[in-house]
Amino acid sequence: MQVRPTATTVLDSILYRDAFGTPAMRGVFSDLARVSRYVEVEVALAQAEARCGLIPPEAAAEIARLAKAEALDFDLLGKETDLVGYPILPLVHQLATQCGEAGRYLHWGATTQDIMDTAVVLQVRDALALVASDVDSLREILAGLARRHRGTPMAGRTHLQHALPITFGYKAAIWLAMFDRHAERLAQLPPRVLVGSFGGAAGTLASLGGDGLEVQKALCEELGLGVPVSTWHVARDGFAETVNLLALITASLGKIALDVMIMASTEFGELYEPFTQGRGASSTMPQKRNPISSELMLAAAKSVRQHAGLMLDAMIQDFERATGPWHAEWIAIPEAFLLTAGALHQAKFALGGLVVDEARMARNLGLTDGLIVAEAVMMRLAPALGRQTAHDVVYAACRAAAEGQGTLSDVLARDPAVARHLDRAALDRLTDPANYLGLADEMVDRVLASRPRDSDNQNTSR
């Protein structure tokens, strides 16, 4: 008989889990992985305390040999965790049984939060590596778009209206620069976040007497973590910074997603997510090709932003051990990482195969018959007429062109004040959007040149 699915959230749902997460990130935060990290910290603590002479070396060796997460009774662990409110006490009971006589040296001088916080740091270390790898892959995709479309003109838009001409490469370079900064932030984060937690009941390591700091250092060395300068049981800025960085990353993905979704609309038709049979299909409208990956990226950005706020709220903790905010982290940290991984996965798919319709971009650029480069004419007339007068002359011409009295060049050519300074050929050049791209190409080059992987192999052809 087939077992009926019992998952209740999109993060573990058979239907949605790969839309909002990835198998690799789920592996980092699975129950087995979580408990395995608890066991890893308990084993490392025993080994550290043996190094420092606090427990017999043979006991630490036995603990390392016999303590196995896979051998635990997870049903019992779940029931006892629900009763106690935390998993460590019931975990230690089972591990002590596994380890026999050596089990009496388990959890020596530690408190529940020491084990759980350090285990989360180990999970965060693995999760950040996955995020950093995906960010690097996405940066290469964006760099390729910026290079390939360095000279592809399109309409730049402000307030959802034509503003000035840009290139699609310029737009992609702006996206790329955001993720170059995120890569830098990811590289700067570990020294502040990847540190162990070991302080004992109230953070003072009183149970270990004068050996506490030595054990703390040895524990961190066993796990390959940094040594904290102070107990951080109630100083949660490291985890809060981590989730807020994930919010920055997903918000940048959300910005890209919003651009792609609008540019993929029928009225724009400038970009499309890669075509895969059935992807984005409607149950009733056969013509639809919905930008599903962008929609998922935007949903993730909104969700991770909420978790970032929750983590800031969780920083406000009472005295030396919190009465509730800590638990909010158990929700926010795994979900934020899963949503970020899912959003990055969607971004790599959507942008890696992005369809750019250069002809439609050119057609849209010409929709206003030269109005998009009115600034170019104004700035050319300003030395002769004065800036404000030039603005008023061109403004009036734009209104006339918008009312159907011809192209902007046509209207300007009929104005004697303009004709005294610019002939028709000059007006045609000024009102050609391709001639008013500013420093877009140089800005693309500057973004690409600032990246170590690209600086030795510049290719700025279209």
C-alpha cells in the first residue's frame, strides 16, 4: 500500500520542495544532519577535555567510537524532546547508553545551548559554502550577459516610462555588481559567525574552574571553528547578520526577477525565461509561457525578508539566557537558507538560458519617435539658448510630438529657434537613441574589469 505524503510546508512538500529549496540545502538542515552535528559537538567536547586532562583519554576515545547519530531511537528522541522542550538532554541519555562506562563523561561542564548553538554554526558553515558556490555560478552567468550585450541598445525606464537609452549589457552589469558585493560580504562573514559556543550554564564556565577557556579553545580547534572572545548565548548578532545577508541576496534576486517578469510581459516582449516543454503553462490558456522561476525568486525574497526581521527581533534577549527569542531562530535560520538556495537555483536556470529579443528591444526603443532622447537635444541647445530656455523649447516640442504632430526631429526642425542652431541632419543624429548611450559601455567594462576572474580575459564584443 502506498504511503500518503504527510509534509505540511512548501519546504518539505513533495510538490513544492524543489521549487523553494534544493536537495543539498535540505541535507544540511535535515533532522539527521542536525542531530549528527549535536553528536559531533559532544564527541569533540570529550576529545577537547581529554586533551586538557579533564576526562580520561580512553573515555574520550570510546565516546568517539561509539556515539553514533544513526543508532539513535529518533521516535523516542522526538517524544522526549517534546516533553523536555530541548533535544540535548534526551540525546545525552541515549548517547550515554551507547557509550557504556565512558558515557558518564559526556556533556562534561556544558549546557544545552552550547551544544545546539555550536551545531548550528557547523550547519551554517556548510550552508554558506553552498550559497557562496551558487552566487559564484550566478556571477559568471551575469558576466556573460553583460559581455554579450554590452552594445545591445534598449529603453531605460524610470517610473515605468521611457527615460533614456541604455544597453542590456549595462543592466546586466548592474545586476552583476550587486552579486560581486554579495560575494565580498560572504567572504567577510565567517570570522564573525563561524565561532564555537561553550560557556556553561550562565556563560562563565564556572563548572570547569580554571580550565574553562583552555577547553573552549580546544573544542573550537577540534571542530575547525574560531574561538569566541566572549560568551554569545544572548548576543545573537552573528546569526542575525547571516540571515540578513541572505535577505540582501534574495532581495537582489527579487529585483532581477521583477525586471525579467515585466520585460517578459506581452507589451514589452524583450526577455523570456528559457523554454522547457510545459514550463509555465496554464491549465486553460494554451498560449501562456509564465515566468515561473522569476515568480519563485520574488516569493523567496519576500519570505526571507520576514525571517531577517524575525532574527533582529530574536536579538532582544533577557539577561544571561533568553526566555523565548532563541527558539525563533530554530525557525528562521533553516528556512532562510532553504529559500535562498531555492531562489539561487531558480536564478541560475532563468538567467543561464535567458532569451534576449534584441529586435524587440530596438523596436520598443523607437516607440516614442525620438522622445526618449529629448535630453540630448536640450543639452545640445543649452549653450546657445541657455539651459532653461532650451528645456522649455524641447518640452513644447515633446508635447507636440506626443500629440501626433510628427517625430521629435520633425517638430524641432519646424521651430525657427532650433533651426538657427541645428539643421535637420544634426537633429536626426541627436534623436537617434543609439547615439545617446552615455558611458554605458565603459560602465560595463569597469564592472567586468573589477572582477578577478574576468580582468585577464576581457571580451567586450556584442
